Amino acid sequence: MELRGTGSSASTVVVPPGRAASRDAPSGKRKIAGEAWASLAEDPFSVQFLGPWFWSLLPGHSPLEDSIPWMTFRAIRWLRAYVRPGMAAFEYGSGGSTMFLAKRVRTLVTIESDAAWYEVVSRALRAAGITNADLRLVPPELPHAAKVPRGSVDYEAPEMPGRTFEAYARSIDTSPDASFDLVCVDGYARPACIAHALPKIRGGGYLLLDNSDWTVYRDMIASLAKYPRTDFGGVGPFQATSWRTSVWRI
């Protein structure tokens, strides 16, 4: 599930939880237009994406239905250039990125935490005839009775207090080291997911983190300082405001 913290879903569009408010109401459309123009004012170079951006904001569009990652347009452009048919990819959080990557790589493993959304994405994969995506449901669990030792990985997520995403983050542990060309992190407990993902990325492969501009990830990003990093800021599909997606070459 690709996380965004903005309201409820549109009335008839298939979207993950956290989708922006309905665009059917006139007041909602005016708000979206105002946010969009404000984003352009902050980043005038985003005008190059104006066509697909406004197209994605129209009713009837969503990441899953359009098979487009819910990342910035600059990050999507980078993915189109980097991803190749012989590659193996792994992602935390399913949705449009699952459809997009599965059509472009040899194998894809996707970890999803929400049972209802897992069923929606599963149906979309079957309908598209996609067979190289291994979509796995790994829901959060009640935390262990004992407190997590100080200094260990934190498997909790502020969005879902009282649950642990340890099994979710550890899902990649069963894969051999250096076995993935790309790992995308766009779900829950992202610092924990990254900690488990790093050994599984081959030399020269990439780690991708969406919403890397969130202040909650500042310490985690600092811990990755030894790896070359590229930021893709600006606007992206299905959202009127700008944000940032980043990749690290491992």
C-alpha cells in the first residue's frame, strides 16, 4: 500500500487507503487547482509534466488503474530509464508501482500489509495476466510482551500504533544477499525495511525511498550518507502538491 496522508478515496476510483479527497465536488476541484498552481510556482521546471499531471488528477484515474507508481514524475522517468527486463525487484507497499514494475522486470516480490488492498491488487494482477509478481500479504502484529532492546531496529509505525511490522520488514530476509537490482520502500516502518533491504541489494543496484522529504526520515537518510544519492523532487501523478523521491546507489 503506497502511503499518503490525505483524506479519503474518490467515490468510484479504485485506490489504496489514504487517497486524496474526491475530485467530483467543485470545491475539491478548486482546492486541487490551487494546490497545483502553488506547486508549479515553487518548481517551475515541473511544467514539463503538466499534461500527464493534470490528466492524472481527473476523475477516474488512480495509480493502480493507470499502472503508474505514486512517485514524483522525475522518479518515474528515472525508473523507465533504469529498469530492464532481466532485473529482479522487491518492493514494500503495493499499488501502481506493482503493475509498473512487473511489466518491466523479470521477477518482482511485493509485500503488502493491508488485507483488503492486497485483494484489490491481486485481482488487478490477474486481470492484466501478470504472472511474474509474487504479491505477499504480511499484516502487522501485536508487539512482543518484552520491550524492544535499545539500539535495535524499530519495527513500529506512527500511522498504526500498537502494532509491529517486524515480520513485514523481515520478509526480504529469506532472499539471498545481493539478489535484487532494485528495492522500493513505500509502505510502513520504512527505516526497518531499509535496514533489512540493504544487504539484499546487489552492488550497483538501487534503493528507492518515496517521501524522502518527510522529517521523520532525517536520521535514517543520514545513516545512508556513504551511498551516492539522487533526489527527484517536484510534482507527481494523483497529487496536487509536490514532494520528493530519492534513490541510493548501493
